[in-house]
Amino acid sequence: MRKIGRKVAEIQNEGLGEHRLRDLNDEINKLIREKTHWERRIVELGGPNYTRHSAKMTDLDGNIVDVPNPGGRGPGYRYFGAAKKLPGVKELFEKPPELRNRRTRYDIYKRIDASYYGYRDDEDGILEKLEGLVEEKVRVAAAVADWMEMEEIKKEARRALFNCLLLSFSVWCRPPLTGHCSTLPCLAANTPFSPLQPEKEKEKTCVSSVLLDSWKKGAQELPGTLSNEMIPLRRFFKQSLAFTGVHQTALSLFRFVAALGRIQVVANTLGTFTLPMVFVLGGFVVAKGP
């Protein structure tokens, strides 16, 4: 026992070298095997069993391990001290890595249920709250878009009303033209704005040029060529207001004005501002909107 203890203390030195450590470890195992034979003989002779209290094999961390046949040196061979860190010995005390079995397709789909495909997303109530917030934003955006569209329609109606008043006032203040078959006054190109002062006709701006500029600003495109044609007022109104989005509403107003234009005597009796007032009343309905 003293020899074994002395050699075990000597083998703890890692600077002895690989060959010396292996020789010391072999000598220790030889002494332990001899001690085991004596212990077995003592048991045969009826003495106490000392093998029950013998030291166990431990790893680098001090854990007891069972190495039945390490290195092919026979059963019960042990490593002590620095011999446990020798090349090829350290791997004996390391646990082999656990090989993870590859899952089959059956194992993958075995735990898939309705929740995996999203059929139970509505049960927790979270999705309903998120959808409610988004729907509220969509409703507000749609209401704002409708309001803005209605405001644009009202602006177009007001612009059309202003153009109608300007055109009706300018044409009504003119003396009637001859040689044209129309129940309403006509818009002639290159006609002076102030027929009441013949001496200044050449200095005034043409009515057709001013009105065409104003109408082109209010509408994206006007049908036909208006520079060299005589266009009746009613047809000019209908074709121009069709681009402002209020054609259906203003159609009844045009019919009323056309009927009023046929009664030339009544119109002349009521005065110069009869037709503009009719446009004001009718345009108020158009500008008010639905």
C-alpha cells in the first residue's frame, strides 16, 4: 500500500513526460493487481473482504466511471494522475456525443393540427382587435375621400355658375344678332363686349376670347372649335357643363332658360338683369349639391 501511495503521488507531476507517466501507471496497476490477489486469498481463508472499500475509478472531474477494458490491457486497468491526460486516454473519459435521430416526415406532421394552419387565430380575440383598428382607419379614410370628392364637385359647380353668369350677362347686354335661327342669343366670335358704345368697339376685348379663356381654365377640354363658329348659348352651356360633373342637375335649368328666351317681349320688359337672376337662382341649387 505504501508503494502504491508513493507512485500515485509521483504520477501527479505532468512534467515527467509521456513515457515515464505510462511506465508509472503500468507499475501502479501491477501493484494493484497483486493487492487484489491477496485480498481475494484473504476472503478464501475466511478473512474480511477488503475489496468493498477499495478506491473507485474516477475521471478528470472526480466522477466515478466504469472502464472495464480500456486500451486492451485487460480488465481493471486504471489511469492515475497525469496519465489521464495522455493522448488517446483522455477520449476514454469523455462521453460520446448523443446521436440525434433524424425525424421522419411522419414525425414532423404528427404534431401539426388546426392551429398550425391558422384556423384558431380568432379564438384569442387579438386578431379581432387589430382588425377593428384597421377597419376604423379605412372607414375614416373613405369618409374623408367622399367629403373631398363632394367638395370638388361643389367647387366645379360654383365655377360653372360663375362662367354661366359671366356669359349670360355679356350676351344679354348685346343687341340681338340677325341672320341666325336660334331661340336664344348666340355667342359670336370676334364680337365686342360693349355694343352700347360703337365708337370704342375696336378698343374693347372680344367677348369670345375672354369667355373661352375662362372656360378653358375651368374645364380640361372644350369640344369643338369656338374661334370661328357661331354656337348657340344653350348648346354651349350643355357641352361645357358636361365636363364639370353637374350636367344632369343643370339640364332642367337650361330648359327653363330656353323657354324664357322664347318670350322675348317678357324678357325685355323685366329688364336687363332678368337672365342673370335666373342663373343665380338655378346655380344656387347646383352649387348646393346633393
